Amino acid sequence: MSVKLSVIIPCYNEQNRFQEGFNHYFQYLKRQKYLWELIFVNDGSTDNTLELIKLACQKSPLVTFVSYSKNHGKGYAICQGVKKASGKQILFTDIDYSVPIKTIESFFKYFEKGFDCVIGSRRVKGARILIRQPKLREFLGKGFTQLVRILIDSKIKDSTCGFKAFESKVAKKIFGKITIYDWAFDAEIFFICKRNNIKYIQAPVVWENKRGSKVSPVKDIFNSLLGLIKIRINDFQNKYQ
């Protein structure tokens, strides 16, 4: 029996949020009739995150992990998870489950319609935000998305929602071309889809802000601007073909 769904969750110093997050995903997945795998990626944590991941893996052989000693960023962690994933569809999401895992049920219907990628969005019809981000983060996020629309793809409504799913072959192709591992990582996904005529859809999600984010608004928005510039340079050098 082949794996239907791989769920990838990057973790960096998440000892305070890990157990609750693990319970959220594991309790849902273990009720499913299809075969699944839950992959945690320890992105060079310096706290007890790795130990907690190892304990979680004892719960089921369907829970596995990837780990390395140096922190490289969320994008890199997801790329490592994709390499390990064996599911027909591959989802990456966050330990804080700002978008609940049950949302994947609505994503499956888009794959059945022939889409290669289903991108969670807080800014399309049907989406709901239950708890908003602090005003500065929300302002910077919207500003960054506007830049992404100008420089990357005008169709994008929400570039930073961390709930995205892919057909396996497409995921392997996209993440094999990723070069950016910070906040602009999501924008690079969109650009690779555009350059390779990969069919994606932006699907509504129910989202709520959770405490404990590792985002540093001013620093990360600056690095992300550099990332957008790098994407255009990479494209000029034909790195996405």
C-alpha cells in the first residue's frame, strides 16, 4: 500500500510548542483510512526539540524525522523533508497549526481536478482569519505580497501562508530548484511554478495567529527583498528551467 499523504513540519527551537503541535497532527492522521507519513525536520535546534521529536517517533513507525546540526532556515528544512517524502501528495505546514490539518480534506478535491499544487490563502473568497497578526506584521506581510505580485506573479493573493500541498513529482521538481531559504522561499515556489507552467490554485483556509513565531519583521522583510532580487537574477541565468 503506497503512502497517500506526506506531512512535513520544519522545527527550530520549538520545545515549548512541539507537544501540542504533534498531538494536533498525530491525532488527526491516525484516524485516516489512507496511509500517511508525518515528517519532522529539526533545523539545527539548540533546545530540546530533537529529543521531543525522537520521543514522538516512538508513537508510530509512520512518524519520522530529518535532523542536522546547523540552522539553515525554514525553506531548507522543507527541501530536506521533500527529499525524504514518499507520499503521492506532499504538504508542508507549521508546528503551530495556524491552519488546522483537517484543511487538507478540501485540498484533495483540487488534486482530483488536475491541479499540481494547492496553495493555502487567507485572501481568496471563502478564507477566514479568526485571530489577526499584530498590525506591524500584517502590514509588512501585505506589503511583501504586493512586491511579490509586481516582481513574481500578479495572480498571487497571499504569498506567505504556510500551508501548501503538491503532487509528489511536482514537489520533487520544485524543491530541487529552490535556492532561497528565508521569507522569500514561498515567492520562489510561485516563480518556479510560473516558469515551468505548473498548474496551481490558491485555496481558501481558516487561519489564526499563534504566539511563538520566529519571524523578525524588519530583518526578515529586508532579507526577503534581497531574496526577490535574487529570484530575478536566477531567472536571468536560466536556473529555473
